[in-house]
Amino acid sequence: MVADPLSRVFSALADPTRRDIVARLAVGDATVNELAAPYDVTVQAVSKHLKVLEDAGLVSRSREAQRRPVHLEANVFDLMTRWIERYRQQAEERYRRLDDVLRAMPDDVAPHPPTDAAPTPIPQEGTPS
Amino acid sequence: MVADPLSRVFSALADPTRRDIVARLAVGDATVNELAAPYDVTVQAVSKHLKVLEDAGLVSRSREAQRRPVHLEANVFDLMTRWIERYRQQAEERYRRLDDVLRAMPDDVAPHPPTDAAPTPIPQEGTPS
DNA sequence: GCCATAGTCAACCGTTCGGTTGAAGAAGCG
DNA sequence: CGCTTCTTCAACCGAACGGTTGACTATGGC
């Protein structure tokens, strides 16, 4: 896959099995076989899932004899958290302001959902700010 | 699609165009045509993207004459945030504890990555707590 | 060297995804 | 009513996804 980092992280976590793997790795490192055990899919399938998680930077694998312990990389979560928080706060801020406007407005002028939309400057995510 | 809510939200945001739409909606509501303008894909394609975002609960659409203003639903972001924070903190806590153990250990006993993995009780995400 | 164990690579298969074109709904305007 | 505008539905297409089976690589123990 050649997608941007954020897309890789989000789509890696879009699969319930992969989220479950992440959840279990939060408790402690594990080998591929250990990770595969609970699911009724082949080890190869789990190996693929781990590759997806690794490409997203969510896990890393070392070597230890024949085993390849899988390790959760917590820091990549920040990438998501930052993205999410930015737009959540922005949206909530907008509601707060809208509330103020409506409250300050004489009742007989208050309109229905005021469609404040406009050809916005298109905040591009590549240049966040 | 019949996936679980969390999967829907994550995979909705796994697409850069859809994330950009969310980013622009954080500034203010907009119609399908307005949203479609900046991209060089057809309006139908954007309409599909909006359907995905709507199914994930990230946006809602009202009606206003022929227009269907699209509105960002900020509260659904919390679902993600909660999931992310749980495992991020869990993982960080684990590192902290591991650090303590290593610090408290006489140097000549300190092992390599201790592979503390085990057939963990599998914390299932359906029953988070 | 030989064999068992742990994991990955490669090819294939059905389904989903993001996109297209073309037609159809829904609502305002002359 | 007929026409234009905004939006969605339907069918299709190629690429990617999640899974399988089978062969291969890598390491350790005897």
C-alpha cells in the first residue's frame, strides 16, 4: 500500500480482528502463533494482519530464536489523537459560537438552521497549520 | 455495510478525501455540490463518500429546498477517542512498569526483552470494562 | 546433517471499495 | 405545466482486501 500515514493507521484499525490484536498487545508482547490462537483463521491470515499493523507503524517485530515477538508502538496513536482532537474541538467551538449568536438574537429574527456554509478556504490536511 | 460502529468510523476516516470533507465541515455546514467542487471527481462520488460518513454517524443531512446541507456530528468522535485512549494508556502504563522493574533490578540480572506474553484472557472489545 | 518449530511468501478466489456513466427523484421557478 | 437545479440510485469496472492452500526460509535441538 502507498497511502499516507494517517490513512494507513485508520484503515489498519478499521478491522475488528486487528483492533483485538492491538488490545491484546497492550497487555504484553506476543508471538504470531499466540496471537493467532484465539481466532479461527489460519496463522498466515494473522501474519498478514500484523503486516498491515506494522506498515501503519502500530507494531514492531523483533527476533528471538525462531520467534518474532510482536510489540505495540503506542506513540503512533498520537497521530490519530491529534487529528481527531483538532476537528472535534473545532466543531464544538463552532456550536458554542452558534449558540451565542442564537441566544443574543431577538426571537422574531432567529432563523432556522442558518446554512452558514460558504466556499470555504478548504483547510488542506497536508498543511494543518 | 453491516460492520460494528467502531469499524465503520475508522474505515470512514481511512480515506483522505473523506477526512478532508470532515475537516471542511468542521468549519461549517455545506451542500453536496459545495463539498464536491474542490475535488476532481464527480458529484456522485462525493455523494457516496457522504453516505459512508453518514452510515458511520459522522455527519447528518437535513433538507432545505433542493439542497441537503451536510452537518458534522462531533459526538461520534468520542467513540474513537475512548478506544484509542484506553489502549494507549494501557500500553504506556506497561512501559512505565517495565521501566521500574528494570531500574530496580541488579544489572547482572537484567534480561533482554522479557517476552512476558501469555495466552492472555483476550480482552474482548465488545465488553470493554 | 536431519527434523521439528515459527513464520513468511506466492498464487489464487470471492467480496468490497472508489470511481465512472446514465437515468431517475425532489423541489423551486418561469 | 415544463424546465432547470441539486441530489441520489443503478449498473458496471478495475484495484485492493481478507481469506485460503501450498511451498519456502530461518532457527534450534538432537
